[in-house]
Amino acid sequence: MFVSAATLNYIFFRRITEEAKKYAYIAVIGAVGDYHDRSGGVLGLDRFALQEAIDEGQVKVKLEQYKERYFINFFNEFADIVAKYLTDLGACGYGMRCYRDAVKVLFEGFDEKTLQEAEELDRLREEKFRAEIERLRDEGFNVGRYTQWFHVGDRFSPLGVKSVGEFCQLIKDMMFVDGRKYLIGFQNMPRIIPDIGEIDWNAVKMSGRAPTQLERMILRGVAPGLDVLVPKASDAVGGFADATHKIAAACVIERGTEEEFIEEFEKSVESLKPGNLGFLGD
């Protein structure tokens, strides 16, 4: 099923009141932000939200090189561009409480200050990501039978911990990444959580992605999905999964258990893989 968290929230809101239709465009932005348009356009329940946004005159569909792009009238911009700036604010700027501005933008639009803030975060993200790409090209990944993994430590600071997932998404199909292996990244989590306070933990964020070659194998049932593998491995080391899909997933584990997590992940792949379909690693 193709459904983003934004679409689920929209559908829930829609069941409560017809007024929800005024905000269908937000679900479209969320679906695109989750890359649910990567196969050419959004599908499933995301498509339902898109159609409602079209019917409400909020979105126009434009075809570019056999792929749909969604023009959001409220922002006078395409959904992928808006989603990128919102990710900069909400994910990269999390530690600086920029998620507050992201929520405000969805209902009021960008003002000059917020747009400048998003652009500055975008430049910082590109700088951090570029340096990490160079490091991985030079030093390579830690490689298992089914996994390729890395640890950014605190190198992405002050960007929020969702940045490691964005980074995995960016590099998953680059030439130095093995398209047959699960891509896993770790990032240290700060003790201070904005608007909550200090938490007594020593935690690490894990984000996993499936390169396109592996993604096709997962969707065909040839390889197990991250939605199964990540919860099993995180449970085994005393962590918890906080977002799991077949081709993208995340969890939180205790710092120092990263290698144990990888071992449990590899064991799960071995136990779940179809034995006669020529799965990777054989």
C-alpha cells in the first residue's frame, strides 16, 4: 500500500470534517517528500489525496519526461521543491526548533525570513553531505554479506538526526554503493530534545534504505523488506523501531550496540530470504 504519514493524517482529518479538503495539498507534499512519486507518480491512498487536491483546485499535474510533477497553487511551486525546503526546516533544522516554522509555512506560506532560513539550512546540509560522500568514497563502507553501513557520529551536527535518513536516500544509487546490499547509516542522538528537555539516554539513530536494484527484489518478494528486518534487529538489541516501510526504515538503539544490530540484521536476512531465488550474497 502506498500511503505517507501526511496522507494518513489527511484521511483521518477527512473522516472528522469536510473542512479537511482545504488541506489536501499538504498530503500531496508529504507523499512527494517521502519519494512516493519515484515510480512516475503517487499511487494508492496517496493518489486519493492527490485527486481530492486536484478537485479542489489546489494542485495541477504536469508531465515531465514520463513522470508526474505536482504544482501546488498555494505555494506557486512544485511539490518536490516545497517538500525539500520543509525537510530542511523540519529535519535538518530540528535541533534549532525550525519545525515550528515548517508547520506555520504549510498554512501561511513562506515569508522572506523563513525562506532564507530554509536556504541556509539547505546550504549547510549540502556542505555536510558533500564531506561525508567524499569520506565514504575514500574510506568505503563497513561491509557484511547483506549490508553496507557507516556511522556519521556527530559529523552532521547541528542538523537533526533525521538527516542520516536523508543522506542514505541521497546516496543509495550512487556508483560507490552496492545496489544489492541494504544501506544502513547511524547518527548519534543528542540528549536534549527541543521542546521536551533532556533525556537520560545514550542513543543512536539508525536509518536504512534499499538501493533501487534491491528495492525491486524486495517488491518482488525475492528479498525481505526493511519493515521486517529493522524491528527484529532493533528488538534484539533492546531498541525500538520508529518508522518502518519495505524500502526505508528507522530505529533507535543504545550507543555501542551498532555492530550487534548489524549482526542481528544479517541473521534476520539469512533466516527470511527465499532459499532458491538467487538472492544477494549467494
